[in-house]
Amino acid sequence: MNAMQMKEMNVNELYPKWLIANEKGRPIKLIDVREPHEYAAGHVPGAELVPLRSVPARVDAFPQDGEVFVICRSGGRSAQAIQFLRQQQGHDNLINIAGGTMAWAQAGYPIDQEA
């Protein structure tokens, strides 16, 4: 699988999965690779923060089974994290969220903010 074949999903595809999983009490595995201040300003509810620079030290945060969704501001840093994990760890279950948190917010989906 080359870089062009990275699994990708847009926020309109992610939202129903996110909603159903939350309603069932089994939230999806969603990892936000932005910086802590960006995350605090607004993130998808339930997203776990693993800043891009800490991904190499936190590979344990990315399970190798089940779907793992990776999000950032617009899709660039999440793609970098996925490339790294695929090359270094052999992950093939990571899905990049195209448009990222910006697209999620623009679509009017819920956002959590920290005071």
C-alpha cells in the first residue's frame, strides 16, 4: 500500500459512526494529533490527544486492531502520523479524517472545548 492508498474518510462519513458508537456506549477510537492548545480550543468529543511530535513515543495509543481514526486541523498532520505508524509499526487500520476538526466544526457537529 503506498501513500496514495491511505484510508481516508470525510467528517460526513465519520459523524454517523461516531454518533452510533456513542449511543451504544462504545465510542470509536479517535486520536487528535494537534498541539494541546489547539485541542483545548475545540475538539471532537471523545477524541484522545496525542500530539504529532509525541507519536513515536506513544505508539501504544494506536491499537493495531479495529478502526482507529486520526484527526488534526485539516488532515495534514494526521496523514503524517499515519504514514509514520504504517512505516514503523505496520499499522493498516488507521483512517485519516479528511478536512479534520475544521471540517467537523464547519459541518456543525459537536465540539468540546476546555476552559
